Amino acid sequence: MEKYKIIYSTIEKKKDAKRIAKILIKERLAACVNIFKINSIYRWKGKIIESEEYAFIIKTKNSLVNKVMKRIKELHPYEIPCIICFNIEKGYDKFLNWIDKELALEKITLNNK
């Protein structure tokens, strides 16, 4: 199983994406979150919908995926939010080490509460 993961999600409002991102970073569930505007076309309740949304990409470790997904579901306003996970098969070693460093502090932070 891969050590690092990317979790992808979408949301209607940029402020909600930023709020979720900041919580995930603060709680040391994510090392980094990228937010960008997208155009989405999908079927919802029998209708084809076109909307502007914000996508967010969360960099984390495999050991935290379930916690990240649970936290997004708790914070997300959608009835059925898009939350999908991808393996990071390869990456720049110094960046992956930075993810380790940022998320290793999660244990220390949680134990100090």
C-alpha cells in the first residue's frame, strides 16, 4: 500500500473550501491543500446541472485517509460530497519528506490536548 495519498473533493463556495482546508491543516490531517475554481457538469436528482465549484486537493498520508474523509464529511455542506482518494506512487523525495515532517507532528499535537 502506498504511503502518501491525495484526496480530491469539490464544493460550491471558496470560503467553505478554505475553511475545510484550514481545519485539516490545523488538525494535522493534511500537509497541504490546493484550491482552484472549476466548472462542473453532472446529473443530480434527474437534472443535468452546470455549475462553478471549487476543487480542493489534499496531500496526506495513508494512515490519515479515513480521518480526513470523515472530517470532510462532517464539515461539508453537500448531501453527497465528492471525496475520492488517489495513491501518490512517486514524488520528489524532499516534498514527501516534508509531508512526513508536517504530519508527524499530528501525534504530538493530539497528545498535548
